[in-house]
Amino acid sequence: MVDPVYLDFNATAAARPEVIEAVAAAMAEGGNASSVHAAGRAARARVEDARRAVAALVGAEPGGVIFTGSGTEANNQALRCTGRPRVLVSAIEHESVLGARDDAGRIPVGADGCVDLAALEAMLAGDDRPAIVSVMLANNETGAIQPLAEVVRIARRRGALVHSDAVQAGGKIPVDMAVLGVDLLSLSAHKMAGPQGVGALVMRNPALVGRLIHGGGQERALRAGTENVPGISGFAVAARMARAGLDRFAALAGLRDGLEAGMRAVDPAVVVFADRVPRLPNTCKVATPGLAAETQVIGLDLAGVAISAGSACSAGKIEAPSVLTAMGVAEALARCAVRVSLGWSTTGAHIDAFLAAWRTLRMRALGATAE
Ligand code: PLP
């Protein structure tokens, strides 16, 4: 039996033990955060504490944070509930942004994996309708950090609102909404070792946003439905631990770079995407010409190493990833690309195990025998 090596943290990060404890404690305590009795007030206190923790993670005011059922829901609310007739999204957005509005225009990206600022400028100049622009802070596939401050400057000149999907950036790199200048930001707890099924929409001015889910008056009447108090309590712990651990997370770049160097030593033809621009420290999107993504994912899985071909949302199907297609990567190469993503529990031994298993696959495909 091989010890599993999990290198798919961008799909979901295993919850930290402290998070599991907080979720269990909130479940044991019970209480509906809208009830006036003591149990209800205790649940309310947990939710408000979490609001402060999430706000602090992204340099926002607690009053601007509402909890949602996922990052997907936060993205949908941002794009569908600000009453802006025109929506522009980058071509490398997650499906939850690309699919939120059928009428959204797509801002192209360059071969480096970053949004084309001149194209954004031209698109905004070509239409006077009030717009909202959505550009993610970091891409889930390549890890490429987008030039958001420039996006905001361009959008402001045209009176457009700016939303950023920070689901992959939150808890991995420092995020300060005030410095970035964005109006709306989406987060998801499970990408930062919190529980699955909890997200947040962070707003500079909540008055600009309407509700996506109708019903009761929870979350300042912006998100109906009894709050997921255990999940939100776990989110608070994950957000605080992520904030305190940003330096340690940054150090993952050393392991990631070692992984890329190790792959290149075996096969100098491997192509690492977005390696010329600032990237998330934990993410590597790499193609091995002639070795299909499917072969790599399945072969590594058999060796006890979990990686992915594309985003987890398209799991089950292994197809040419649209992020690479948007970057102009040839389909044949895109089909040979996998994503390796590290996280809080990754060690050098995990990287060594990945490299040993990948080397065997590569050698086998080349018809040679691995030592
Ligand atoms: N945005 C990005 C960039 C993502 O990577 C993901 C999940 O893969 C999401 C949004 C969706 O978040 P959730 O899983 O909380 O719905």
C-alpha cells in the first residue's frame, strides 16, 4: 500500500485539523443564528466572528462580507445582481463566471496567461452602457496572477464596476481589496483548507448589490437561507490560519520550482505555462509533449499520486483545457498538460514521490526502462 500523495490543492485543499474541530464544535453547539435565545446568540457570535476573520484576510470591512454556499454562488451574485446591463469577463475565468451571464463579452488573454489590457480598454470604449468587469485575481489552472490594479484603473475611467474571483488567490497570496480597488471579490473556504460548501462575497458598497437567493432576511437581506454556522465557523479558522501562514505558503514556490526543474531534467521538452509572469507559489501547469494528460493522471493515480488534468469542475471528462486554448496553446500540446498544485501539508518527500512516479511514466512512454 503506497502512502497517498495529494498534489491537487487547487481542486480542494484538505481541511486542517483545527478547521475540523471548529466545525464539530459548532455542530455540537447547534443554534440558528437568527434565533433570539442564548443558543441563537452563540451561533450569531460565531458568524460575526467569521465575518471579521474573512474581512481581515482581504483588507475589507466586516460589514461588506456576506456568506454564500460556494465561490460559484458568490460569482453568480456579483455578475447577476448589480444591475449592470453590460458584463465583460476574461476568457480564462472559471466556469462559474463564464456561465453566470449568457451575454457576457470575453476579454482575450495573451500567451503569457494574463488578460489583454488594451483589449479591455477598447471593449469598454466601444459601448457606453454601464458595465461590470470581472477578472480573476489568480488563475486556477496556471496560477497566473492577473494585473488587477491596471484593470481597475481602466475600468474606473469608464465608470465600470470591477469584480474579482479571488477563490484561488485568497489565503495563498496577500490580498488587499483597498489596494486593489475592486468593488466585489469572491472567496471559497475549501480552497484555503476550510470546509466545502461555504463561500463569501465581499463588497465595498453592499448597497450596489441585490440578492440572488430570495426568502428570509439573513446576511443583511442579501442571501436568504439559514446560515451554515458550522461551515462558516470552519471558514473563520481557515481564513485566520491562511493569513498567519502566508509566508510559509510563499515558500512552496521553492518546492514547486524544484518539481519543475526535476521534470525538465528528465525531459527538457516539458513546457511550463505562465512561468514568465507572477504566479501562485503552489501551482504548476505543465505539458509533456507526446504524453497525454489522461495517461499522466491515471498513471500517477495508480502510483498513489493525485494531480489533475484540468479544473475539478470538469472532472470526469479530460478535454483540452479552455484556459490553455484561450492562451493560444496548440490543442495537441494542451492535451498533454496537467496541473500539479501544492498546499499546506506538502513536503519535499511528496515532490520526490511525484518525480519518481512521473519519471517512470515518461520513460515507459519513451520505450526506455526507468532505473
Ligand atoms: N473560481 C475559481 C477560480 C475556482 O477555481 C473555483 C473552483 O474550482 C471556483 C470559482 C468555484 O468555487 P466553489 O467550489 O466554492 O464553488
